Amino acid sequence: MNVTMPVVRARWCDIGRIADLVTEALAPTNLGAWLVPDEQRRPTILTAVARIWIEHALLFGDAFLLPDGTAATVWFHRYRPIPPPARYADRLADACGAHADRFLLLGRNLAARRPTEPHNHLALLAAPGPAESDRAAAVLSAAQRWMDTLSLPTYADVVTDDDRELFWRHGYRHRDAFPLDGHTTMHSMWRLPPFWSGRASRNARPSARRPLALPRNGPVHGWTLR
């Protein structure tokens, strides 16, 4: 099927641009501050870790950019188990130093709650700067349309009320939530593709109603982390 979308599929040469978007979105947030309390080192560390996962996604998934390069999504195709990035522990230690344990803890928490059935996993959505909500909606909508052609559910973890509202408008439903630290709660969300005919499971069952309001986290500009 030849599908034309208002996003461009990322290539290896786009990794640096996407990593910069992720860093710009994440650095000012509570989650970014928890991952790297050192404000001066935070951008450098976040960029280095983002590069590891974006490179991995281009091997085991996809990434998409708006044509002007102002927003991006990064996906993993979880049709089967995916190995960790090559030399991940060593690369993470080189990138983060003493902060590596927090990235590892976040990764373990997210992995423990991830659905077990085949799905496409939205690991990163970054749309920083002015008009970020419009760009986040545009890049999510376009990338989601491409993912729907693969006829599998999609899954994401989001942080803020605004992000949950954005994903709700795009067909995602709340799955569960868990506290990350004293300031941040991660919300797992699940979306069935149009005309879904697969067998439902306890992992895939969405909430019957819109979830009640949960405590508001600090501001995040179009960020989800896997």
C-alpha cells in the first residue's frame, strides 16, 4: 500500500535532530530534573541517551518528523521481543555517569508494565517550543495513520494531563498509572487500530469510561518516554 502522509520517515542522518528535539522537550520538566538533577549537565546527558534509543528505533522500529523538523515521534515494532541497545550498560554509563541508575530504574518500571501482545510502541514524542500543542497533534496524527496501516494496537506512556488529553483525542484509552517519583506519574495508554479484529486480552482492554482526573504533573511539552 502506498500511503502519503504529512510526515517524513526519519533516516540515520536525522538522529541528531530528533535527539535535540527530545532534549529541548524533556530538559525543563520534572521528569528531566529527576533523571538528571544536575541542571548544567542535563542537556548533554539527555541528548546522549536519546541518541542511543533513537538509533535503536531505526533498527527495530520507525521514527517520523514533521517536514519542517519541529516535532518527531519514535516507535518500536514490538511484534516479538526486542533486545536492548548494543553495549547499553556501557554506553549509558559513559553518557550518564552517576545518573545511569535513574535511567535504568525508569526503564525497568516501564518494561514491567508494557503489554505482552504484539503492538507498536510510541516511545518518544517531542514537539518543543511555541505552538508545541499543534505540532504534537500534527506529528502524532500523521504517524498514527501510518502505524494504523500495520493493523496492530499502539501503546504509549505519557506524563501530563495535557498529553493524556492529546492521546485521548487520537483514540488512546487509559490503561493504568504508576508513580515514578514524588512529582511525576506515568500513564499507560492503549489504542486499537480502525477495524481491529484481533482477540482482546487483559492487557488490551481499555477503560470503559474516560478516567477520573488524576494529580497534575509538571509541564511537559509533548514528551513520552519508553
